[in-house]
Amino acid sequence: MSYTAFPKEHAKRIRTTNMMERINKELKRRTKVGGAFFNEESLLRLAGSILMGINEEWVTGRRYLTMEKE
């Protein structure tokens, strides 16, 4: 219930797990393409690069939560 401390416009996006589910689905999709990994480090490199790409997209492009009033 800590999401209630945020502005009302953000409540739906904060209380749901849609963002995490989408990230997990993307990780699963991209690792299936890679198939078997040589070792744990190769899996971590791929997952890290996927997560860095998602983070870069959110930082530079989309605005999931904006603090300005519209």
C-alpha cells in the first residue's frame, strides 16, 4: 500500500507488476534465441546487455512516470 503516498496519476503504474512482467518476458524471449550458454558469465553478459538497453530506452525516450503536473 506504499504506492498511495505517490500522486494519484502514478498509482496504477506503481501498484501493478506489468513493467516487471514485460522485462521478464523480454529476458526469456532473448535467452531462448541464444540457446545453450557456454557458461554463467555469458548468460549474465546477455541479460546485462538486455537490461541496459531497456534502461537506456526508458531514460532517453519514454516517460513512464512524470512528476510535472499536466
